Amino acid sequence: MNKNLETLQNKPNNWKAARDLLREYREKQARNSYEIIKYGLPLINKKSQKLSKEELFEVMEQVFLAGLDVNIEESKTLLLKLQKQFPKSLRVTKLSGLLEEAMGNWKSAITIYKSILKNNPSDQIARKRLVCVSKAQGDVVLTIKNLNNYLSHFQGDTETWEELLEIYLTQQCYSKALYCCEELILAEPNNYQHHYKIANIYYTIGKRTDLIKARQYYAHSIKLLKEQNLKSYYGLYLTANKLKSLYSKNLDQSETQINEQLLQFAADKIKNVYLKLEDNDTKKTVLDFFEKNK
Amino acid sequence: MPQFTISNSTYLQLLLHASKHFSEPVTGLLLGRKITDVSSTSMINITSCVPLFHSNGFTLSSNVDLALTLVSTYCESKSLSIIGVYHSSSFNNSQDLPLAIKKIGETINKITKTSVVLIIDDQKLKKGKEQIAIKAYCYRSKWISVKVNSLSQKNFKQGIEELSNEESSSGENEKEVVVIEEEEEEEKKEQGKTKNSKSVKDYEFQIGDEGMLVEKFKKLLLEEKFRQIIDLEDHLNNPELDFLTQNIN
């Protein structure tokens, strides 16, 4: 468990641990809203003098964002303070847009973002927020259109390619999802997650050639990250198993042999991971499964 | 008349899973038992749940296959079966079941011949106006919406007696399992389901006392019990964590 979080659970008034925890969260851009409100609010309200002015406002922004998830009244109060301190700030205006979004006031939010874009047409954040509003309204078609529009201007933005990928998956548009994944792999070829994701999509489409591609991508993901990559080993096992059970007649002898080797390789690796762990229901279930399916 | 019931702890656990990952769609499996008594009334009791995903992982067959494989092996050892799936969508105001969830439900139906989908309706959890927050659907050649009824105190004792007679073989020490009665939705009748020999009237989905469940849920949120919920994704990132048994309540 996180060192700072542990300290705070024993001594909730330790302002240094709270400050350090929030710094960590800011660095990782973590959305641990419950913790941020719980430990950040007392920091702002009671120990604000312990922080530098710069840091105080960063923490206020962070707690504001957390409040949008779990305690919107606090966010409203914080926004007023920030607006008083920075009356014409673009950054604070974006926060006011976020508050409107969190309250469900879509029209107000859209007005705010459009006015930002009027004066700052290359502002990426306002553009992205417009996409988020259309997503929150449930308008999938418009969201996809907005995302594609955004990506035509900012092709290198991997976060947005991932968002578009997720939406295509929810709409079962697998070929378009594949395209997004390919863009991700082009942008970040050594990121094992992208190879794992594309393998999942090929597996889902499920024909013989797709399963073979899936198997290749799971193997590549494993090559990029050999340990702590349990999900890719499971993927490799399931794909080899599916090829064996559905398409064994269509595979020639060498392919069958390769498939069998990969199947055994994945099974052994998975078993080894679990054998090192303490006993629990999951460990027992996994080892049972491999026992029954030798 | 087949009846569906859900234990209080299962209902609370699936809500806690959704609370832990408030900004993402969550999916999990429902486990339970099917009991048929002498008068061929079958009762399907949902006694526990297995949280699976807090992402769009449910749309990918590889993840779903893995989940169903592991959970069915687990069920064999505990004489349970997979009854259905629960889900909380990332899209607000979505009226329908997501297609991927329907597919999971239909796969389950092929194996166990019963399938229930519970969709978590977060609109029903607004501050001050909290209610039972699930919509139920069951599969009879196609997906039928089934109204969820909360048991009032009057029927409580009667329900408990009926259940305790039928569930004597159950290993669960669930004191609060209650039988709920469902009424049909008028619009379903109007859809002209004359082709189906059993009418929708036959299906009932029951859950415990609304007031009590709402209070208990609020209490669990304050105690931050949702932190203890572990799903399949958490397990894949850290195999030490056990996702098959949740120890809450």
C-alpha cells in the first residue's frame, strides 16, 4: 500500500503525508477522488499556511476536480475562491466549464468551451471537453464525429486514439477499433499494452486468420514484458486453445505443433505464477482448471 | 412460476463495485442456485456475485471467455451456477441493454438455461431520493424487462418461511434473503407476446426491504468498504488478490 496513504490512515492529521500524497496523485494524474477530498480538504481549510502560494492553488484545483466526482458543493465553494484570485484566467474558466458538466448543464458547458475556442482556436482541452459533453449526453454518433474531427487536427494524441478505440468497441465496430489500435502501435511501438489490446480485438473477431494474428500479438506483448504480464499469457493460452478446438482440421502439421507448444508454454507459465502465491480461492480454481484440461 | 431473488449482500456488493469505479462501466457475474419444488415452481436465487471489469473489457471475447472459464470452474467446486451478469453503463440515459452484455447473457443462457441481466441505474441513487437501483431483464427467446419489487415488512416473514423451507440445502447463511413479487409492465403486454406460451406475468424479481438496503448502502459507503472489492482486472494486475470471494458484510 502507498506509504503516504498508510501514514494517513494511522495519523489523519499528518499534513506532510497529505501534501506528499496529493503531489504523487498530481504527478500520476490519478483520479483517486475519495482520498483527495478526504485528505486535501483539511489541508486547504486548516493548514493552508504550510503550503507555498503556488502549491496551495494547485491543491485547490486538484480538490476541485475530485469534488466533481464525490462532493460537488465543495467544488462550487473552491471555484468561487479560485475565480476571486484569478479573475480572467483561462485555466479557471475551463474549471467552471467542468463544473457545469458535472452538474449536467450541457448548454452552459458548451457555451463556455466554445467561447474559449473562439479566442484560442488551438486549445486542445476545450476541444476535448466538447467531446466529453457529447459523450455524457449519450450521443454516440456525435461523439465519434467529434473525436475524428479532433484527431484530424491532432494526430499524435494517443489519449484520444484510446478514447476513440473504447467507443468503437462499445459499438462493436471492430475493424475501426483495429485501425485506432494500429495508430497507437505506430505511435508507441514498445508499449506492451497496445499489442495486448489489438490481440484482444483480433480474438474477438475470431476467424482463423484473426486468431493466428491474435496469437502473434499476445506473443509479442509477452516478448515486450515477460513478467507481470499475466493477462497476455492467459490471452495466448485461450487463443491457442480456441485454434486447437475450432480449427485443428485447417492447420497443417507444423502449425499444429507450434500451436501446441505455445499452448503448453502459456499453461506452464500461468501455473508457475500461481504456485508461488498463498492459497486462496482463485489459486485453487486456476490450478483445478489446468488439472482438468491437460 | 419462476421467481428470481437476490440476496441483500449480493445487491450491496454490486453497488459497491460500481461505487469504487464511479467513472467507468462495471461488469460482473451473478452466481446462485436454481431450485425446483414439488409444484414445479422454480426459484432462482442469486446468492453472490463475482466482479469482473471496470473498463470496456466486457466488449472483448478474450476477457469474457477468461472470466466464464475461471468462474465456471469455481462454481463446480461450490455447487453454484452462473445465473447472469450485472452491468453499469458508461453512457448515461441509455435505455437499452448494451449489445455486448446481451451477448454475455445469451452465452450464459446456453449453458445454464436461465439468464438474468441486472443493469445498475444510477439515476435512482440521487442524494435524498435513493431507491433500489437495479433494472432486471431475463431471457426467454428474447430479453424481457422484469420489474423489481422490494419486499415490504408484511410479506417479509412469509417470504422468509417459504424460502427457508426450500433452501435448506443451501450453504449460505443468508438471513435476509427475501422473495419479492413482481408485477408486469403494462407495455410488455401491449407488445403482443401471444407467440410465447408463457406470459411475462410469470416472472417475478424480488429484493429485500428498500429502506433497509438504502441505509446499509450509505453506511458501507461511509465506511469505504468499496475498497475491499476486487475484480478480475485487479487480479490480473496483481495475482495475489482473490477476486472470486468477496468478504464484505
